Amino acid sequence: MGHKNSPSKLKPVIHRTEVQHTSGANDRPVSIDQYIEEASREMTAERLRKLASSTNELAAKMATEQARPHADLHDHTARLIRLLESEQVKLCKDPLDKVLAEAGVAADYLLKGMDLIPDRVPEIGLTDDARVMSRVFTRNPELMEIT
């Protein structure tokens, strides 16, 4: 944590493909999958439970004008909120399994206001968030089973 290429410093560059992220100062390109994998290695049970206390913020973000064009983001966020409020998260321990760690990465990214495309930018502010969330759900299809 804290080194110049840590996942917390990586910022995605969103394209229609799944291959571009950049680390800011070093502009080291990484795939979205690599970003998720690196960030998930830093996700802890304590951090996941802290994210679980932010479900109201996640829901509020879905009520914004920026979220309106992203139907898949609404669905994924609703499922993510249910997971974060579940006993599974309340009782999780380190090391986290892949699904929980990557779900945490998605929640953490969505809660950041200043990421690649600042969330306040009209119409496109949550495009990068939607892309990261979509990749987490594609990589972990069991997340779609959350009802």
C-alpha cells in the first residue's frame, strides 16, 4: 500500500474494450481486470464492512442524474448493496474470497467521487464506475444470483 503503482493510485481509462487503465503519475497501462485484481488484493474484511456502512451513499448515487443512463449500474448496485448488507459480509474474515474482494473493489470505486471521470460531470460522470462494476459482475457471475 502506498507505493507508486498501488491499485489505489490506478485510474481507469474507459474504452469499449476491457484493456485500458492508467496509474496517473506513471501512466502505466493496465487492463481493467488487472486493476480489479490488484485492488482486490488490498481489500480486507474490515474495509469491506466499512463499505457496508456506506450503502445509503451507494443508493443515493443511483438517484443522481449521472446514474440515469446506466441501467446496468442500477441493477449491479442494488445487488451489491444487498451483498454488503448480508450476514456473509458481516461475518467475513481475511483473507477474503475473490467474489467478496472484487465486490468490495466495485463498491469502493463507485463511492469515489474523484476518479477517472469525476462523478459530477453531467451525463458521463458514472461511465467509468459502470465499466468497473460491469467487469466485476462479469468476472463473478455468482453476483447476479443475489436477489
